Amino acid sequence: MDSDVEAAVRQLIDKDQIIDLVHRYSYCVDHRLYDEVVELFTEDCVVDYGPGIAPLRSRSRLRQMFGHPDGGFAATSHHNANVLVTFEDLDHASVSTSVY
């Protein structure tokens, strides 16, 4: 197979896996699977929930934010829209999404 075709196929597979990761995050949050949510991130992650909320820097800080599965909201329902995956190179991508 041509190397350009192989690279394009790899990028399509990577993009699909990244979009699945975004959806898995919402599913796990909605089902209060907070330990599983945290496992979706690297140890040195920076999680930015937007204006007015200080970014969280590390899995442990993220896990603290979620607290105990019996605390917080009784139920949530996250809906992902406009998942935009932009590849910086073959090994790096940026992802932006709107979550309602």
C-alpha cells in the first residue's frame, strides 16, 4: 500500500478513536463512572472546562473535582456536538467540541 494511503487510513482510524474517546467521556460522566473518566486522561493532563473554572492539572486533581459518585448531581446528560479534530502532525491532534 502506498505510504500516503497508509497515512490517510491511519489518520482516519485515529480520528474515529478520538471521537469515540469524547463520547466515552460523556457516557462515563453521565453514569458516574468517575474512576473510568479519569483513566481517559494522561497523568500530566490539563483539563480546561472554560471561562470561570481554573484548569485542572493532573489526573488526581480531576478525580478530586468529581468527588464521590453519590455526591453532586443526581443525573446528567451530556450531548456532544461539533467534534472537531485537527491533526498537527502524525502524532499530535487537537480536539474541540461543544457539550450540552
